[in-house]
Amino acid sequence: MDYINATDSELEQLVQQKDINAICELGERYLYGKNGHEKQYSLAYKMFHKGEKQGDKRAYKGLGDIYHNGWYMIKNEELAKEYYQKAGISVVPKDNPPQPQPQPQPQPQPQPQLQTQPSNGGGTSNRTSAVNTDTQLQSLLNTAKQQHNASDYTGASQSCMQILQEVQRLRNNSMSYQGNAPIDKYEIDAYWLLAFIGYNTQNHQQFQDYIVRDGVLALHPWGAYLQYVIHMLDNAAGSVLQSDFNTLLFISNNQNLTMSERGDVFAAIADLISKGHGKKEGYKPDQAVDFLQEAANCGNEFAKEQLGYE
């Protein structure tokens, strides 16, 4: 078998058979970018962790480099030295830090220009408003999301409040709305962003105020996970965590969850079951591992670590 020139898919099939040469070759591609391969440190660690179980020196060398350079795992020279010794390397290699990729700088987003409506007298009204189409509401929402992603929480909050004001105005004069998307959607998305901002800024009361608004958890079910995190941080009572468990269980198959978000939800359910919640629903603490496995299948790194990547 020509491992060096084999494709990734060919190597992955051999990895399933615990072929140590395939494991280490794939690990080295992910770690060092061999043959122009994209570096993926988490996958490299996973491969070398498999190789470690077979006592392979290439795997030990790879793990030594990971801990020596602080790739994916926290830099740990003592652990790196142990792996290098197992690999038969007596001299610690020079640092070879990963090259950081340039990150695009967020550009300030201009606020959508609000049109002026003609008054009944044929002139121009002094009141600027006229956000009356779904395109304009979506533009406001996009601005709020971009501000939030750039950690401009003040700007994002102001944009969200503007959306809520415009939605209320349109409700009071429904004939002025022109669009196919229901205005409720923009209201719910604004509530969600305001809740998320509360989480980001550790304003737990703001988070609670908005996460309970109608429709928010249905469209943004990951909010139930953030609610669980907040309750854990606040040392909430057992009855509150039991309520979180029921909510997380209910939304775990919500189609609006991304794969990553679903992994968070399953990991949270596993944590709560391990702490004794879910007994009324028939769950036993040792069943937590089943939900950890579901989380790991979704790519959740915490669950993978707990399960030893098995």
C-alpha cells in the first residue's frame, strides 16, 4: 500500500481497520499540512490519539509536537517531553508555531436609509419611517447581526429596538406593509438577538426577559442551552434545572438546530442526567453516556474528550 500517495478517503477506510500507517499518515497530513493538505489540528490530535493506543512512535512524535507547540491543546512542555521520549527523541525540537491566518476586520455597517413618506398635503412628512417592506426589515436585521458578530452590543441593541418599533408601527397600520415574510419573524429574531446580547454581556435578567417571548425558542432552540448554562452559573435550584432538562429534551430534535448546536444540547442533557435529573422521566445516571455519544456524533469536542474519542 502506497500510504504517501493514497487519498484521504482511502486512508480513512484503513483507519476504520485500525491500520497504524494510515492513522499516522493522515495525522501528519492534518498536523503538518503535508503535500499542501489543509491543517486541522483537532483531527490530527484525534488520529495520533488513536495511534498512541497502539504504541506507535510516529503517533508519540505527533502528540509531542502538539503539546510542545500548543497546537489545539494547551502548551505543556512536560507532557511533550514524555511523548518525545516515547518516540525515541532525546532533543526537543525547536518551536514551530502555526502560522496564524489573517482575520478579516469587521467593517462598520451603514444603517439602512429610511425613506420619507409623503404627507396628506402632498409635501414631505417630518417623520422619517417608512420601513414598510420585508427587504428593509431584513436589512435592519442583517445590520443587527453584523454588529452583534463584531461585539458591538450597543449598536446591535439599538438596531433590534428599531426593528421592534417598526414592527409595532406596521401592526398598527397593517395596510402599509409590503412583503411576503411575516413581520412576526423579524420581531422574534430581534428578541433572540437581545437575549443573546444579554448572555454575551452577562446580563442574565435581559436574557431571561427576551428568551421567554413567544416563538423565540421555537425558532432559536439553542437558546434553551444558553439558559441551562446561565442557570448552572447562577447555581439555580434543582427544580429549575429539572425544567431545563425537560426543555432541552423537548427541543433536542428541533429542525432549527445546527449540528453543532444539537451537540451542545445533547451534552447538556447528558450532564443533567449524570446529576440525577430526569428520574421522573425514567432516565438513570448511567444513561448519560448515550447522550454524550449523540453529542460526539454531532462533533461536540467536550463529549469526544469525555468518551476518549471512542
